Amino acid sequence: MSNISSIPTEEDFARAKLKMKKRLKAESDFKVEMRSSLTRSIPCHDIWVWFNEPNCTVSYVFPTDANLNDCDNDFHKNIESVAKHIADNNGFKGVVIEYHSHEYVLKKYNGNYDSYFR
């Protein structure tokens, strides 16, 4: 039987809280850099970024279903190029890009992205 407690200490919680704060800031910075780097002609409702090492995931949300369906290869190439560049600069081995529609989230999930991304 081990005498080491598996109950986290206050220091453990403080470290975890600081790590989470840094991660959320880095994900937010990634999103800001991506939005500022994309061609203005690409319709965008929002961008969600998750770091899941060694890769990161970018969820690109178009405003409407039509934007998502009509998106040409040049838009996808631009989004992918920008995301890959930022991911490389942040030390990720790869980036996974998912495309979504805000219109769909509104219709199917009443605009609740927490439910949608589950």
C-alpha cells in the first residue's frame, strides 16, 4: 500500500489553472492571427482552435450553409495555408481543419456550440 496521496494539492490546482490559462491564451492568439491573416473575401462567422498535441484542430465556421457548400478550392487552400503556417510557428506537427456552418448550428443546436462540438 502506498503512502502517497492521490488527492491533488493546492499547488497542483494552481499549476493546472496556470497551464489552462496559458493554453486558452495561446488558442485565442492563434485564432486572432488566423483571422487577421486570411483573405478578406473568405466568408467567416467564427474560428475555434483546440490544441491537442502533437497537432491542433481548427474549426472554421462559415456564416451560411451556402457559403460552406459554395466555398471554392482557393478559399480552402488559403485557410489551410494560413492555419498550417501558424501551427508550424507554434510547434505543432500538423493541423486538422474542419469546416462548419453557423446556419446549421442555429437550426440544429439552437446556436449552442457547446452542444454542437460534443
